[in-house]
Amino acid sequence: MRDPDDEKRRPRQKRPKRKSLLPFRLGAEIEGSVSERLQWLIPGRLYQQHIKWRDVERVPGVYAWPEYYHQNFMALSNHAVIASVRVVPEWARLWPDEVGSPPAEKYYPALAMFIVELINRYPWIVGVALFKEPDVPGPNAEGENFGSWVHDNNFIEGGRLYGQMTNAVYSWVKQIHPNVKILAGELIGEETSFVFIRSAIAAGLKADAISFHRYMHIGGGDTFTPYTFAKRLRKLTKLPLALTETGFLARVDMPEFRQRQGEFLNHLLNHFDDLDVDLLLWYTLANHGWMN
């Protein structure tokens, strides 16, 4: 008969180390001007920077790269960069009057070509994240900041549209840039996110990793911590996971918040493997004013 104390005496087995998804497992997202945050950049590390497809290709087939984006991506030329692609041009929208609309199916090749041109222009891009929080119900006034692919709370149909888009775009982009990782999902991190991504998988979702957002807040009370959400998402998707937005948030700045924020960041760094994600980005670098 086995002595139960044997289990207590056994050393804890370490998790097997996963193959790295990107050159670095830790990084930060930058909102606003990169040039104003140069003092905070760690040389040769990983940063995420967004770009709105609409702002570059207002006319089909004509790429006019705004100086704002150009300066930001050039300022990161000595780093590894994830480009977060957002906002479909008016001419390519499935729902023309909605800024958070998905692209119509016939414009999937145009989206893929935009991504290829983006990587050609800034070859230090190592990953592309496809549309921020597409599982947010819409239409809504915040479509500039995140997607709204879900109509009338139909997360199944929204997920189907998203999975169909990734299936097409992934294959086209990978033919030209096979080493660039495609991050799908960018999920808001709610219970409905599982319905959305399950439907996307059924529709043929293709990606190198599934990305999601999850925070801790002053006062707690969240349905999911980053840990519990990641555990369920990995079981569902069987793909590498990228926590592309996390942080410790409060609506009012206070000494307690700053202390708790630092404690949470140190906790993430010291328990990275326990978090069960392959990539983590802190949101945001040097603050831009949103609850942090």
C-alpha cells in the first residue's frame, strides 16, 4: 500500500518548457506616440503597435501610409513588433455604416494583401494580430477601438464570420511570409468569448495562436482571472495562447493602485509558466490614461 507521505516528499515536477511562439515571451503594447516613450523601451524586445487598415487603404489598391503610423513603426525598427490590424475601410465592410464591421468575404484577398504589404514595409514585424476584440456586441460607438462582429448578441454568427476570415487570410499571408505568426482572437475575455471562438473554430479558423485580453481590477470581483480564462481557452482551442492585453486597473489613480499594479506585474513575471500562456503583453507601456 502506498504511503501518502511519499507524495509530499516528492519534488514538484517542472512543466515542460514550450517552444517559443515569438522571439520573446514578454512584451508591452504601446498606445500613442512611440517617440514619446523611447526612454521606456528595452533594446531589442517585443512591442505591439496598432494600425488601422482604413487609414492606409482608403481607395482600393492605393496604399497611403500616414506619417503617424510610419513614425511609430520606424521607431521600433530595432525591436520585434506585433502589428495589431484594426478597422476595415468603408469600401470593404460587410455592414457599410458600421465602423466596427468585419470585411465582406469578397475583400478577404484585399485584407491579406494589405497585411503582406505592411510586413514588406516593416520587416521587423514578427506577428500580426487580427482585429481587436471582434467578440464585442455591436453596433457601438467604440468601433474605432475594437471590433463589433456580433449582431443582436449572435455570437455564433459573429464567430463564424471571424473563423471564415482567418481561414482565408492566414493561407494567403503565410505563402508570402511563412515565419510571421498570425494571432487570431484578440478576445475580450468574457464567457461569451468561448461561444464566439468555438464557432470560429467550426468555421475553419486558422492561426498560429489564440490571443485574448484579461485584467485584474482594484476590488476584484471578476468572473475570470487571466489564469482561469487561459486554462479554459487552451482546453478548447488546443493552440498556443497569447495574453496580448493584461494589467492592473483602477478608475482613480492612488498610491494603493500603483503599489498593487507593481505587485501584479511582479507576480506575472515570477509565475509566468503557471499562467499557462505562451506570450504576454503588458497594457500599456508608460500609460495612456485608460484606467491605469
